[in-house]
Amino acid sequence: MPLKESAFLILSALAAGPTHGYGIMKDAEEQSAGAVRLRPGTLYAVLAELVEAGLIEIDSEEIVQSRLRRYYKLTAPGARQLADEADRRRAAANTAGLRLRRSGLLTNGGAA
């Protein structure tokens, strides 16, 4: 099943290593060149779904400035899901680029 954009970016962030919610939000924003800004409510709802699905798990917890900071990490099934989704997105992008080049609709050296 295809991943939502937010889940894809979260799994991709965790592929770099365990991190906490704020780190995931910043990484997702960087990955998307600012196009995606995960809000805390969205982030934690998706994190809960990914934990329930076994794609990520809690790595550790610490108290920082009297607040709980939870670190998440990618699981082996999560890594497989991320790899499958990256392949699927790459194939779709390649198909779109090929079709655009063949159509002649792109001029002036379009990115496709």
C-alpha cells in the first residue's frame, strides 16, 4: 500500500538514525525543500500509526526542560516499506518524465 507523504518523509528521516519529534519535523521540511511542514498534531498521529504498524518503534526517552523527549527508530519492516515506496515513487517519476519528453510539451530544458 502506498505511503502518505507525511509517513514517507518520517520513515526517510528515521532512516538516517533515531531522532525525536522536532528533529523529524525539521528533517521532513528539509527533504521537501520547505513544501511539507509537519505540525505536531499531524506528526504524532502519524508516528502512532507507524508504531502500531510496526514500521517504527520507540528507541529511548529522556526528560529535557521538564518535558519528555521520545526518540523513534526505523524497524526492519519499516526500512523495507520505505525502500518499496522509494522504488514506486521513482518509477512513477521516471514514467512521468518520459511521457513529458515524448509529448514535446516541455520546452526550454524542463526538469523531466
